[in-house]
Amino acid sequence: MPDYSELSKRERQIMEIIHRLGEASVKEVVDNLADEPSYNTIRVSIYNLKNKGYLRQREEGKKHIYQPVVEAEQAEQSALKHVVKTYFGGSTPKVVSTLLNLDSSKISEAELDELAHLIETARQKRGKR
């Protein structure tokens, strides 16, 4: 699986857009970027992402359409691993604590129950190893 932690900020933005749209042309990517970069800059970045193995390309008439090589869920996991490693020293409890402390009043009882269930499931999986 391609390692999304190796991507530049611009490349991550491009991949996020293509994942969100499912597939996209260079123009569609440019249209979805807030800072309005040049078409050519994005075309080169997409070409580089394709050569690095993050995107695949198909033709639709004269237009090139790009699709992510990995599913969005795999990309999310790769990006989150990078954030956890970079900003939380690899500590899952620090991440969860930070998330819970962002605004604990907005976390519903159902969400807390779901988190408790996920923790219990993780404990059970560890016990089976």
C-alpha cells in the first residue's frame, strides 16, 4: 500500500479530492482546490502521484481521469498513522484523550458506548493472538 505520510501537503490535498470524488480529471481537482493553483502545476503533481503509484489513469475521450489505487479507508489509516506518529509520539491513548477533550460535551452517550465497544473488541482480538 502506498504510504501517504510521504506525500507533500499539495499531494495530500489532491489525493483527498480524488478520494472524495471517486475519480477526477485535472480540471476537477483544480476546481476543488481553494487556493486556485495553476492547471499545469496540478497536472504535474497528478503525473508525479501516478508515477509514485498512488493513482491510476484511464482515458475518457481526450480527457485523462485519475482514480486512487487504494480505497479511501486504507488512505485514511495511512494518514492517521502518520499523524499519530508525528504529533502523538505513536501513543494511541494520547490521540483518544485529545479527541475526547476537544469538546467532550458534544460526545453523545451512544458514541461513548460505541467507543467502549471498540475498546472491548480490541481487547478480545489481542487475547486471541
